[in-house]
Amino acid sequence: MSALLEVTGLSRSFGEVQAVKGIDFTVAEGRCVALLGPNGAGKTTTIRMLTGLLKPTSGSIEYPGRAESADIRAGIGYLPQSPAFYPWMTGFEFVTYAGKLCGLSGAESRRSAGEWLERVGLKDAAKRRIGGYSGGMKQRLGLAQALVHGPKLLIMDEPVSALDPLGRREVLELITQLKRETTVLFSTHVLHDAEELCDDIVIIRDGRIALQGELETIRNEHRLPVIELLLEPDEVTIKWAKTFIASVDAAGEEAHRYVSRAEWRGNSMTLDVREMEGAREYLLRTLADHKVKIVRLNAGYSTLEDLFMKAVSS
């Protein structure tokens, strides 16, 4: 796959504060990429530099295949976190206007606006004033204006963070369809959205890249077997939990052979285990020996959220 976007040594400072600190990543054509990180990590600053809204302090942003003199914005569709609209315009008028701003003729803008308003589910509301649109409708309208000129790359900043559950589901389903047709880069701190949509992830922490690559590859390389326990919160359980955690941390103890880390919260325990079958057998045996009452036992593997928390906190 050819690279559609190449970022090298990208940095941005605001006075003495360095928001983005020399990051490098590539977006391949036809991929859906999630830019992940906690609030304040530098995601929005990065997005604004990629779209030409903010000049980098240093580093380069390259769109291979485009002439050096070409305006990169012609090939980009952009949906900001909080898109602004003219409330007195109709949806059709606004998207047509956006098409003309992107260089389409009047006829081309009207044709494309009608097509995209239908695609995003706003055909019946196209002649209504935007001031009467719901939050989910406005976000879908924002997608229509971002795509009206047929960009090769769709860039979105937290596209569903401000929506209610129904609006989120509508927009996520729409993005799922769109990523089959164009390259997508979006920022989010909602890991479930990234897992559902993306092919690749770039995790940013404090303006630097903490981890990046193909989602499935990263999961396979970093995932760990995990056992989660929900126990009765009685004195027997509390006493056993304290003793068990101490034995996990002590080399030479049997628990240490099977469990690499144990975390106790309330009446639940999360265990990173070295080998699933042996750890599960040992755990069931020791729980029975100490008469600890089990409410639930789940055996599986660490999630993207576990990986994310480790990447941004290490």
C-alpha cells in the first residue's frame, strides 16, 4: 500500500509550552487510522497541523503524489470536533456552499451536495434550516460538507464525543461505510470506537508517540492472558486477598509461578497470568482450599484499553 500521508519530526510550541514533540507516522492509502491519547496529549494540535490550520514549529507533513505547489487542502475533508454552521441556511445550501469553497462549480456543488446529503441520511431534511437540526444531524451534515469535494483523506477530530448514544451510533455506522471508500484519520479518546473502526492506531502521550502500528498486530504482540475474579466481600475473602497479593510479589511462592501481577479493588481482583491453563487450575484450587466464595470468574486476554493505559502511564 502506498503512503497517502507522511509525518516526520512534527513539533508545535505555544510559547514555552511544547504541545507536540517530534512525532513520526504514516497513513497508508485505504486505511482507517485512529489517533489515540488522553485529553491534552496533543491530538487536536496534530490534527490542525495536518489540515493546514496551524503551522508546525518544525518537522514536515508530506502528501506523496501531490505537486509541491498544490494546496494540500484540496485533497482533505475535515470535520472538527465542534463544527460551526450558519443556522439560517438549509442543509443543502450549506453543503453546496462548502463545495464551491473547495473549487467545485455551482452545478457540481449542487449535484454532489444532493448525493452526500442522501448518503448521510439527511435527504428529507435538506431543505430545513440547520438551526433546527439535532446534534447527530449536525454531525452528519459536517461529514457531508467534508466529503462534498471528493477528498482522498477524511480527517476528523473527536467525531462522536459530543453526541448522545443514538447520535453516536448513527455517525459510527456512517464512518464504517465511508472507510470502505476513502482513507480515514480520526482522533478519539474513546477506545471502543477505535477498536470498532480502525485498522491502525497511533497512541500519543504528552506530545510524543507512545505506540503505533496495525491494531491486530499490536494486540497480538502485547496482549496478555488475564483472569478477573468477582468474590464475596467477607472477612475470609479480604484476608485471602491480602495474603495472595503478597505471595504474587514474592519470588519462590507458588502464586508467583502462575501470576505476574494482581490488583484488588472492592470485591474484584484482576490477575495478569503467565500461562492461562495452569493459572486457572491453581487459582480454583487455592480458592477452594481457603473457602473463598466466587461470584464470577472470567478468563481472557488484555484489551486495547489495558494496552492504552499501560502506554500512556508508563
